[in-house]
Amino acid sequence: MIFPALDPGGATPFGHDPQPRSPTVRYPRTDPALARSANDRVPASPGMDVLPAPPGTDMLPAPPGTDETAALPHPPGPSGRPGTSAAADAAGGQPATPDRRPGSEYAQLSRQIKQAGLLERRSRYYVWKIAVTATLLAAGWISFVLVGDSWWQLAVAAFLAVMFTQVGFLGHDAGHRQISGSRRANYILGILHGNLGIGLSYGWWVDKHNRHHAHPNTDGADPDIAIPAIAFTSAQAQSGGRAARLMFRYQAYLFFPLLLLEGVSLHVASIRALTSRASRHRPTETALLAAHMVGYLAIVMLVLSPVKALVFVLVQQGLFGVYLGSSFAPNHKGMAMLAAGDRTDFLRRQVLTSRNVRGGWLTDFALGGLNYQIEHHLFPSMPRPNLRRSQALIAAFCRQRDVPYCQTSLIGSYAQALRYLNAVGGAAAPAAAVTAPG
């Protein structure tokens, strides 16, 4: 999720796409540069080709079905109707949804999840979570004023970077309607946390993120793998000029340094989205985003000298980008890449392209619940505290159906993601190594 500002997307509202009716599930290896031998593969369902399990990874073949996916609140689609995408408009304006046929595996899992009460809202949790987060954010800015024109403000910058990310996690939950059963309430919470709290356009992000949920790691459909600065397939690595290929060649080494620009990239993308397209909520979002930016810059410039103010902004926004990007990085990078038009069923598409991160309460807090990425992708509106509770049920369901369920440590997830980026970058090596004739 790095450099969204470079993603031209954002104009197509989204939702979960209709599930195919193909009886054969296929999991094509779409990147010849990363091909492995058949002996290295993790057991999978017939007709499915899965990436080998890296060392330190738990690959549980999989569990049975469920019925949910009240994903994110949808901005108005091209037709002007809320909750529709361009594809949905073409199909009569109906939002795309997972396969909920009575006999489908996802429907079976969904019933189990509902019967366990795991989709019920957790209002008390979110009341105290929002209250504590808002209090800590306010405490950070109060500390900023009290510390005054001092280099100790760099410590405050680091603290505010953490709190900006925690506020972003709550905006993410609101976007998936995890907090409230009311679309309006979730929207209000979303723009308060996103536009006003951290300077991120909630409407733009919801649009982009829902398309990712509908087509994770799918070539040509997932905006999170359509990033000019990073190549996710050998075809991407071999495209572009010499400078781009040279960057791709070393992208595994550049990945975390590039995250320093993620915060700025999110702000730029938000401004571009609000100035380039019309929507019913644009005036409200624009006003809140402007209030954040004016207030942020005003307080920094009033309290700090010009040099300290510049350094503070660079450190705070840089660390915000690193923390936020590092929270999303373990989720899909290095997992299965699907070809454009892939017909894999909804259950397998979400499980096989996602990776969980093992850990306790501290990991849950630090990653905002995104460490339960498989559970989250299967049931986006499941409240954050219920994700851990659903894990055993979903893992068992996958195991019963031989659907590989990937789980590893946080460090292991980064290692796998970087190995994958390094392998893809290798496809750009020949072009990058070309020298001018002499």
C-alpha cells in the first residue's frame, strides 16, 4: 500500500465482485520468474497451484463456510447510485457480493460465523477505543505546545506518528462498517478520523480499498499492486525505462526507505481525489481535510522555529508512513498473485492471497487487527476484537477443505515479502545491467 498517490485509481466505487460459478478452482502461477518445482508446493485442492511455504510459516490446509461481507460504505458510482461500481452499473447497478449460494463453501463458513455471534457489533469496545485514542492524540498535541521550541519535539513527533496510525486503524474499521450498523454513523466516524484526524480523504480511501478487497493480488484489478515504484510481477519489473528497472532491481532494499514517503503520498492522493472528481460529500470532506492541514501547519509554525518545524514535519510524517506501511506490508506481499480475469472462488481468493501474523495483544494493538488478514478479508465487517475469536474456526474450516492457511511471525512476514520483491526485481536485472557500448 505504498505510494497510493501514484495510483491513478479512485474514480470507480467498489464492492465485492460476483463470484464465478466455475466448478473448477484454478490458482494459476502468473509469474514465471518465481516458478518453483512441484515438490516444493504446499498441499492444495486439485487444480490449484500454490506458492511454497517459506521457512517459519504455518500453512494449514483449510475450514468451512460463512455469509457476510457488508464491506465498506460505497461512494456513489458512475450511475450516481451509492454502493455501485462501474462493473455493477453495467450489470444493472447491483453491488458485487461473494458467492452465497446455500451449498457454497463460503456460505457454509458464513453460517458458522454468524451462529457464533462473531459479526455482532462491539459497541463498548469501540467507545473506549475511540475515547482512549482521541485522548492520547490530544495529549500528544498538548505535549507539543508544552515542550515548545525544542529538539525534544522529535520524541513528540514519533509519538504523534504512532497516534496518527492508530487513528487510521479506526478509520479503517469505520470504512468496513465494523463500528456501527449505521452507514451514516460509520461515515461520520470515518471522515472525522480520516479527513480531520490525519489528513486522509476517507471517500477516496474507501473506494480504493474496497477494490483491493474485491480482487486481492489480482493483476490489473488490485490497486495495491499497481504502483509505479514497486514491481509485483516479472512483467511489471521488465516494463519501464532503465531508471525504473534499476529501481525494481533493488526494490527489496528500497522498500522500507520508500515508506518514509507514504504519509506525504496519502495526503497528495487525498487532495488529488477531492479536486478531480465530484461527489455528494466532497464539500464536507474538503472542509475537514483543509481544517486538518491548516491546523497542523499553523500549530507547528507557531510553536517551532522554521528549521525545527521542517524537521518535525519530516520526522512525524516519515514515521507515520513507515508505521502505517509496515502494518499493511505483511498482509499480501509474497502471497499468491492471480492473473487478470482469474476465476478462483471467493473463499480461496481471499485465503490464498492473505497472510496472518502470529502474536498476542501487543501485536493486535500494533497492527490494528490487520494481523488477522485472512479473517478480515473473508469477513470485512467483522469487528476488530472478534477477529482473534474467529481464527480457530476459520483455520479449522480451511484445514477440512485443504485450503492452505498461511500464518507466520511478524519478522517472518517481512522476510517473505522482501524475498518475493527481490525475486521479482531479479527479472529487471538484465535490462538494468546493460551498459552503453564503448
